[in-house]
Amino acid sequence: MNLTRHANFMVLHVTTILVMSLGYLFQISHYQALYHLHFLFFTNYALWSSVQTPFQALFLLHWLTAQSCRFLICL
């Protein structure tokens, strides 16, 4: 597994935990949180495939976190 794939996997794992935790804090169902997470990943696949460095992966994690928070606040 090269560095890019490993970084993508770690970002996916951390983001999943983060979204599930935010879902718990905002008292929404885990299914809604997972649905939103999958929506973000599959609609932004071009971003994921363009990640070349761990720094880019962290930036994408930050962006996904902001989008998730915006989604949860709007519920």
C-alpha cells in the first residue's frame, strides 16, 4: 500500500468516526450521518482521487468536517 492510498484510508477512517460522533452529539440517527458521509465521498470522488500528499488528505478532511458540521447544524 503506497503512501497516498494509506493516507486516503486513514482520512476515510477518521472522517467516519468524526461524522458518527457529530451525529451522536447532535442527536441524529447514525443512518442519517452515514448517508451524508457516503454522499460527500461519492460526490467528491475526484477530490479523493487527486490526493497526492498527507497534507492534501488533511485539508480534505478539514473540508469534509466543515461540510458535515454545516449539514448537522441545518437539521
